[in-house]
Amino acid sequence: MSNVTVDTMCTEARVIVTCGTGGVGKTSVAAALGAHAAALGRRVCVITIDPAKRLADAIGLAYDLGNIPQQVDIVATGELWVTMLDVRETFDNLVRDTSPTPERAREVMENSFYRNLSRSLSGTRDYMAAERLYELSNDERFDLIIVDTPPSRNALDFLESPERLARFLKHPIVRLLVAPSRGGLRFANAALTPVLKIISNIVGSDALSGVAAFLRAFDGMENEFARRALSVAATLRSNATSFVVVTAPSPDALKEADHFVSELDRLGITLRLVVANRMPPHFGTGTSEDEHRLATESTGALAVAHALLATMQEDAEQADAGITAFLERSRGRFADLSEARANELPSDIHDMESISLLAQQLAAPQPRQ
Amino acid sequence: MRLFAPTLKGLSLLMEPHHFFTAQRVLIVAGKGGVGKSAVAGSLALLSAQSGLRTLLVSFDAETIAVPDHEHLEKVIVTPGRALTDYLASKGMGLISRQLAKSGIVELVATTAPGLDDLLVLGRIKAFEKELRADVIIVDGPAAGHAIDLVRAPLQLKRALSSGPIAQQADEVLAMLADGNRCKIMMVTTPAMTPVQETVEAATELRDDVHIVLAPVVINKCEQEVPSIDTNGLPQELVDAYLYATQRATAQHDAIATLKTSLDLPQLAITRHRCEGVELVNAIVKELAEVLEKLS
């Protein structure tokens, strides 16, 4: 017996995307699903955006290797690889791949605005996450890519970032900046010139001419950018991709999980699996009420232990109730949603062994339903 | 004021937080997701207001924790996504900025100068501080992981833009961040090794790069001590439960010790409360008042 959904997903999916708020163990779950899929014979690569150092250490991920996937040392019929997202390197590769000549590529990469853009963390990172997924899903070494999204409310932005970029590049102001400026901005579209002036006042004219130079160097490449982006978008919305929401049982984590569920619904994406991670474990079969009663009926060490277990069972019961209510709400949107629960380990994930323990729990049949 | 504390015994609770809160005008509360940062920030603000200080609680998200009203407490929400349009409006370009927002060009500006929104948010806070809008300004930092980006934004923009109003704004914000009498950052963590390590890394980076002064660090959601008992002869599930609880306690103890050796800051330990909303804030306020008293 095993968890049918987790097994099916790890056997059949080509892409798995995990999302969830910070502190719920999302990256650990991504790594655990990867370990399980590798045990089932698949060649897996986990992309993680910004892993905690301790977790990177746990899976043996070196920080200075940028985009190069690194193989994790585990016993499995398949393979487990991990990689981080290096925004700068991904962007550079994309520019090299799509530019008509090496000179044009160099021109783009030396541009001050480009350097700023590829270093900044927000929008570019989302777009590059999508681009990286494109690269890896076309990499013959892997047959399953697991994407661990950043622990942010806007983690799903990367799904829409390709379209946003395309819209941006088609914007009249952007086209105006791209147009060869023989006479400078003086002869440009009269209605738009004041707007450019305002932007120039805000960010300084140096910055704006940097943008203009970048856009001119970049002109023409955006078609290839858009083609790749649309290809990623199609993969993400196909049956080959499974979305997983990871949550912990605390009220604030569940509130964020609700947010992700409704975002996926809004984006028209089917949620397959909820992982309830960091669940306080149950011990024995007594309820918290039973344990409280036993504590008052006994004395000495026995009374102390019963009282301790009573509070632990209270936590576990409260966690179960929270998760059950969340699943019920989520099934209102996604009727076929499955679940996998994993207990909080006595100490946090710090090596491959604890990731394997987590994988075993996720792949086990669900005990309480 | 502390002079009177011994004679006004009932008021001593009000005195100590007062001393703590007036050590700077702006306190930015930062922490990764799941550590309870908003509950801590809300509780700090309420405690400050209760101690008689005019307090302003700045949040980035309308959906943050419910903080009870108080006559000395004012709450404002600053939305990073709207900071640029607000800024333009404040420069008398409200109409244009609305058109710009509609046409998507605000995105262009934000892309041209990444971190601009963050800078403008800090600029708003700096303005509150300059105009003495309150005695104490508590900033409930933005959602998960972003606090570092927020505070680093002016430095990055400063490197990217040499002149103009934005560069000037960045200078003014950096001056506030680097002055411990005006502004400090308070890191919130939970007593587990991973968040502790991330807290240490973030705090060190902020201190070294942005020269921001660190306030005492809050260790939130601490579990109660496990009483020591002899488990010989106890039923198996009790032994298992006891073993699990003691392992968790040891892990917590190790994490707190690591935090102490890696970050030379006073620690404010808050226990884990099993409630939420206003009830949670009130519980933390009560505890904070006690730990702050021990601190001073």
C-alpha cells in the first residue's frame, strides 16, 4: 500500500511545482518528492530558488556552482540532481542563445541597465525561473523537473511573467525608446514625449538612456523570448505538470495556503496534491481528554507524562482539525484533490537521511481520513 | 521616569517598555515567514501605546494580524505596489501617474530602477519620522524574506543612479537607517536551527552592508520546558511522547545557544501561544512587558 497520488505523480509527471509560504518546509518537500521519484527510477532535477543554507548543506548543494545541476549522493535506481536559480547566468545564456550575432549579445550584456536588471531580484527572477524551467525540461539528462517556488505570496507570478514581458516590450513608450533616435527625443511622438521626460526626471537621464540603448540592442530578440515563454506556459498548464501546495497546520500558514489555492484556481490551473507538513505527531490512541483524565487519576512520573501527552495530543488534534477544514475548503475548488501528511521531525531537516524520512511519510498511505 | 518606579509599583509595567521604545523612533520588525513577525510587531505597537507613547504601526499588507485599537495607536498601511504612484501624486503629478499606471508604464520605471518601490516605502517611513507623526514608529516588515531586499534597496539604487530625486531620497533613507538613535531593526526568529541560521546571516549582512543597528532579537514560539522524569515502567506511548518532547526541547536549546554565540544581542523569548488574532496579540503584549522589564 502507498499513497497513490504521490506515487502516480512521481512516476508520470514531467514537471512538479511546489508552492507555499515560508517556514512550512516547502524546499524539503520538493527534495523529498525528488528522492522518492528517483527511488522509483526517474532522473529528477530539483530547482530551488533561494534555499536556506542549512538545507542546501543537507542535500549537498554547493552555493558557488550557480546554474550547474549537482547530483545528490543517494541509493536509488534513478538519479536525483539539484540546482539553484542563478538569475544573472540564466539571463546571459538566454541573451547569447537568442541574439543574432555575438556582438549584439555582448552589447546587451555590457549595458548598464541590463546589468541592473539581471541583478535585481523581483520581476526578472520570476521570468528567469520560467526560462530555467524551459532549459531543464529540454535537457535530456532529466525526465522530471521539480520547481520549488520562492516563499513569497507572489510565487505564482512566474506563471504570468512571460505574458507580462511581451506586453511590456510592445508598449508604445518602449517602441518609442527603441526607434532610432536620429533627432533625439525632440522629434518623437508629441503625446509621449512628456511622459518620457517625467520618467527621466524620476530616474535620471543616464538611467533612461541606458534603458533605450538596452532596448535597441535587444530589439528583435523578443520574438524568441516570447516563443520560449509560451512553450513553458503550455507545459505548465498541461497534464504533464502537477501542482502541489505545501502547508503547515498553523492558522497563519493555512491562511497563506488558502491564498495559493485561490490563485491557482484564478489562473485556471488544477491543484493535484496538498502536503500537510510539520504535523505534530500522535502518540498512542488516547484523546487529549483521556490523557488529561489519566493525569489527574495518577501520581508521580506517570501523572507528569500523561499531562505532557495531553498537551501534545491537543496540538495534534487542533492541527488535524485545521488541515481537515482547509482540505474541505480546497475541495470546493478542486474536487479531486489528494493529500499527504508528514509529521514534524524532532529536529529540523539537516541531512539526506531526514529528507528520506520525510519522503517515506509522504509516500505512505494516509492514516487518518 | 525610572526614579519613580519603585514607589509607583503598579505603574512599573508602564515604565520599562517606555524606556525600551524611546531608544529609537523607528523600529523595523523583520523575520521570515512562519516566525510570527506580524503578531510580534502588532504586540510591540500596542504595548508602546499602552505605555503612553503616541505610536504608529506601519504595515505593508492589509491582511496582517488584528491589533486591538488604542487611543495612542494609529495604524497605516503602505502598499509597496502603489508607492510609486503615491510618490508621483505627492509631486503634483497625480493625474499623470494614474494614466501612467493604466498604461503599464509605471512598470517601466520600476524596471528601470529595481527596488524603487522599496525605497519609496522607506521614504514614506522616513517622512513619518521627520515630521514627528508619532513618538514611536513600529514597522511590520513586508512578507516573507523580503525585509532584507527592502532595507538593501536604497543602497542598490544609490549604486545604480548617481543623481536626481531618487538618488537624493536614497541618501536620506540611508542616513536614517544608519543612525541607531533614529532607527533599529528587530529580527524575529523561532527557536529552530534553520531560522536561527538565516536570522544570523541576515542580521550580519544588514549590520555590515547597510550599517543598521540591531535591536534585541525576538525568539518567538518557544516551547515550555519539559519536566525531567524517570520513564522506567511507563507505558510505551508515554515513553515515546516524552522522548519526542525532550528531543524537541534539546533542539530548541541548541538553536538558542547558537543564536547567542553567533549574534551578540539581548534575546527576548516569547512562548508559543495556542491562540490567534486579538487574543494572541494580548498574550504576547503581556509577555513582552515582562521580558522587557528583565532586559533593562
